[in-house]
Amino acid sequence: MITITGHSLTINDVARVAIGRETVELDEQALQRTREAHERITEWGMNQRPMYGVNTGFGEMAHVTVPARYMSELQVNLLRGCAAGCSEVFDEPEARAILLARLNCLARGYSGVSTETLSLMAELLNRGITPVIPKQGSLGASGDLSPLSHMGLPLIGEGEVFFGGDRVPSMDALQANGLKPVVLGYKEGLALNNGTSAMTGVAAIALLEAHDLLENAVLLASVAIQCLRGSAAAYDALGHELKGHPGQIQIAERLRSLLTGSKLTRRHAELMTAIEQQTGDDDAVTDTGIYIQNAYSLRCVPQILGPVVETIAFCRGIVERELNSCNDNPLVFASADTSFHGGNFHGQYVAMACDYLAIALTEIGVLAERQLNRLVDPATSGELPDFLALTDSGLSFGLMGAQFLATSVASENLDLAAPSSVKTIPSNGQNQDVVSMGLNAARRCLQLSANVSTILGVLGAACYQSAHILGAEQLSEPGRQWFAHTTQTVGPHDETIPVSTMLSAARSSLLSQEGAELAHKYVNLA
């Protein structure tokens, strides 16, 4: 069980609740802070103390004062009016991550919601009642207004939820669980929808996926290096330590471990001896046909994936800080006149972090597609057959068509890597005149994650076919374990069935829990 304090939520906690469906409990101190703030804002609302969103209109209509008797109606109208999404909806883990992120923000005790609202949000998570949240509609500046409004509707018995595997009216799910909707008090609708929790929850899921993909990418790179008879000298410790970047040093160390015991990699001294033997004693220019160092897609794996390690860690820090932030407006302090009317709902931090993450994900795919190319291209694949065809290349297509998929997706990723955080378009009567588009950035990372998993799936298929041809027993121990795991779902492609069957199985093997655990066992970039 995860205790919600408002201060200590991690991305791993998000995984446990959003994906693993672990239950949550509310910290007593968080409940006390929440209760006190709610009592203060209720008093101010009843006494008509001027506060945005308590007794005023919203956005560019903030100049309009609203009498105290419209306490609940004002907040309900806000949720209904901002629930403008009508697009494809988030999957349940993503929606649960959004709900969890908002619950943790409100538990800080500066938003003015009631403890009843907090408790009902926790009950939704614990009972598997997941708000149906459309993906589109957020500007990411005055918070994720549209998606968080859809998240908030079930709390008042409106909107839809996923429950028991079905998409049902929220009230049906509440009644089936003996739960009652809340009656919103002053500012509660605004507290629910005026924050960054949609982009932050989605970004947390994207970071979890990116981490798993990176570990798989390192493992597959080690297999590709072996199948291409690469030199392990490029991963020697001293050279990387002299460069000095922690991520690069870490990836090089992992590759040294992953390649230990391989009968396929070549030692640098071995290459030098072979070249010397062909050169002879004369001073003539000689083409030995032996490359003393490998192409960048093999030799520079630490320099390429090292920055990805550090980028993911940087983005994780930003997203975890945002998960534990007060990110709505206004914030309820000790008195009405000192309460904070500001812009903590603005999502620029998360938006830019997701843009960085998008670049990192794209780079994983770029490297994997180039490694795939070296495995299938007759000009670079060494002793492997043309396009890894098992028999009669030319008559057999091998994995030529598989590369079409990977290259196409890699190109698509170059479009998706363009930043969202600078694409501001003013809205809301010029009130929201610089917006973050943070949810767009986070959603794009989910698409990139799916695309990169496809590219890695194709690379995995090519590595499997190559190891089958060369003899998997010659791989290092991690390589042999990877081959054995992949064999459970993947077989060599022999032209008797469409190649998509192999590619789909290889992608599923990579994305499986067992595949992630295997990569983590040998790579472990936590």
C-alpha cells in the first residue's frame, strides 16, 4: 500500500499504483492540512472575501464576482464547461497515473478541497474505478483543464469510468461500490482541474517505458556487436573515464559485462596481429580487408546511449518534483490576503522535460535501426547471409522487408521529436497567452515509446536470426539467456509465413514482463 503524503510520491510508486493496481491510503497529517485549508477557504467564501475561483469567474472572466450562494454551481459549471475532450481516451494505467498525481497534489493541503473529495479519489483508485479521460484538449498552461475536468466528473457522479473491464456511467460504478458523489465546495472544481497532473502522470508512464526500452536497447546492442564480430576494445574503461560523462561510463561498463565470455567478439590485439600478418615486411600500401575499428553504431554505443541515460535521469527528477508540487491556483495560505495568486499550474517544466525525453527516445530508435542495417546489409554484415536469408538469398527475401518497417518508423520518429514546449498559441481571450502544450509533449513520448519498441522488436528479430545462423552457443552468457528467452515466442524466419509473424512475436517478447526483467538483470540502469 502506498501512503499519500503529498511529498514523497515517486515514479516507481506511480508504476505500483497505475500499472500494478496497488492500493493507497491517505496520510493523517495530509488529511489534517487538507481539512484546515478547506475550513479557511469555506469561511472566506461565505464572507465574500475576494479570491479567484472562489467567488469570481474563471480565466478572462475573473473580473466578474459571483455571490456565495453559487458555491457549488460555480465549481460544477467549471468542470462541465472544461470537459471538452471528445477524442481517443487514455488507457487505464495512464488515467490512473493522472488520478494519482492529482490526489498527491491536493494532499499537500494548499488547494482547499475537502477531505471527502480526497477520500473519494483514493476510493476510485482502490476499487479500480478509473475515469475516462480523453487525450486531447489541454494547453498545459492554466493546468490540464480539459483532461482533469473529465477526471473530476466521476467525483460528482457525472462522466464515464472504466470499471470491471467495461466503460460505464460514473454513477453506476459509484452505486455498485456503495459510494456517493461529493458536493463541491468553494474552489473544489478549480482545484481538481487547474494543475499539471495529466501531463505529469502521463510523463511518469512514459519515463517508465523509456527506462525499460533503454535497458533492452543495451542488451540488444551487445548481441548485435557479437553477431557482427565487433571488437570489445571500444568499451575499455580508461578511454571512457577520460571522457568523463557518467552515462557513457555506465553504458561502457555494462557492455564489457554483457560481452564477457563471447566467442564471437574480437580482441584488439587479435585484429592487430591479423593486419600485421597480411602486411608483411615491405612498405607497400596494402588493403588487408580487416577493419581495426568498427562503425559508429557499434563502437559509439556508450557515447550515443550514455546521454540517453543522463537525459532520462534528468527528466525523472523534474517529473518527480512536479508530482510532489503544489500546482494549482490560488494556493490557500494562513489568510485570504496572503494566499498565493500565481501560475504554478503552468506546465513548462514538464513540457520541456518531455521534449528532452522525446529526443532521447528517438535516439534509441536511431541507433537500433542503424544496428539493424548492419546486420541485414550484405555490404556490412560480414559472414552473415544477404538480409539474413536462411536459404537461397534472392529467391528468399530474408529480413529485407523487416527493415522497411524499422526505417519507416525511425523516420516517423524524427517528426515526433520536434518540440511541443515552444509551440504556444494564445487562448482564453488572451489570458492564457503563453502556454506549455505539456500534455501534447507527454502524449508524444508515449507514441515514441511505442514506435521505438517496434524498432527494437525488428532489431531483436534480426539479432535472433543472426545468432541462429552463427550458433547461439557462441554468445556470451547474457546473450545466450536472451536467445533462450526469445526462443519461447520467436522462431527463425524461413519464408513459410509472413515476416510480420516473427516481428510481432519479437516485439511481444521484448515488451513482456519477463523480457523487461531479463534486460534489467543484465543491464540494470536503475
